[in-house]
Amino acid sequence: MKSRLVYILVLAVMAASSVFTVSAESTRKERRLINRGNTLYKERKFVEAQSTYQEAISENPASAEARYNLGLSMVRQVANPADTSSRNRALLDGARKNFSEVASLARTKPGLAAKANFNLGNLEFNAKDYQKAVDYYKQALRIDPSDDFARKNLRIAQKNLQKQNQDQNQNKDNNQDKQDKDKDKNDKEQDKDQNQKDQNQNQDQNKDKERKNDNRQNLSQQSAAQILQAIDNKESATRARVNKANKGDKSEASGRNTRRW
């Protein structure tokens, strides 16, 4: 932070020194170039005017008038502010830079500083950055409260800013409504998918249950058959023993009838 402050202070000292080192001859040349640039500007030869003002700044980098007029000549070369070609962007950025430097000279050049702020407000207004436009128009009025053009543009910019904020809020609400609707739709689709999954799962469970019941039934039928077979086998064995016993009794009875004492 200290190095940055020192750097700014050094630049300020260098700029101040350059003011005092401008020779009388250089000042006269600067004035001639500005006058020539103004003539070219009035003739709507804005490219030539720009070049002439840049020559004047080369003679005196601290020339607020040359820098302000340079900004104007660059703006006038942009016929359509909505045209965002690289050339137009470069011209408008250059104009902002020059106006900003003049706007900072409110103490020493209040007239030009007020006009520079006014033009910066116009640039931001055309760029639809109404908040910055409002700020620049207010600054122009702080420096020159009698500027009716700045006051009028300020009211227009404030109205546009208010409408812009309302539109943004409306768009935000619409976007939120759309997000809510999309969320509800997604939730319904997810619920539908979940219900379908549950139904499929229930169907699978029912099928498993039916298969188990069928298996149980088959097992029960097999068990019943085995039990019946076991009973038949038991009954057969019992009949066999009874028959065998009956045969033995008959033999003994026959023997008793033929036995001699």
C-alpha cells in the first residue's frame, strides 16, 4: 500500500513539474494546434481534429482544453452508440479516459470539469448504465449548479434507472416463478417415477409371493402324497402281518386236530 501511494505521489510531482517546464514557444504552439483543431471540429473533420488535439497534448500533456476537445472529437466519430465494433469501442474508451482526466480538475478547471462530467454521463446513458450516468450528472451539478442540461439529463437518467430496476426485479420474479414451476414439474415427474418404481416393486413382490405360494402348494401336495404313500405302505405292512398271523393260526389249528395223545 505504501509503494502505491509513493508511486501516485511521484506521478503527481512529475505532472506538476511538466506544467512548469512548458516553454512559452511550446505554449504558443499548443494554442495554435488547439485553434486549428477547433476549426477542423467545426468543419466536422473529426478524425483530423483528433490528430491535431493529440499534437497539442504532445506539446503540453497538462492541457485540459486539448484533452477535453480530444474527447469530444472521438465521441463525434461514433455515429451510432449502439454499434459495438472494435473501432467504436476504442474511440469511446479513449473519450472516457480523456474526459475522466479533465473531470478530476474541478478545483483548477471547474468549467471544463463540469462539462467533462456531463459528457461522461451522456456516454454512460448511451451505454444504458443509468446508475453511472446519474452519478456523473450529479457531479456536474455539484461543480456547476446552474447547468440546466445536466439537471434535465439527471431526471431522465433517474427515470430510466427506476424503470431498469423495475424490469430487472420483474425479470427476477419471472425467473423465480419459472424456476418454481420447473421445480414443481420436476418434483411431479420424480414422484411419478417413484410411484411407477413402487408399483413395479409391488408387482415384483406380488409375483415373488405368488411364486412362493405356488412352491408351498407344490410342497404341500408332495408332502400329502408322501404321507398318503407312507400310510398305504404302513397299511400294507399291517395287512401282511395280519395275513401271516392268520396263516400261522390255521396251521396250528390243523395240527391240534390231527395230534394223537
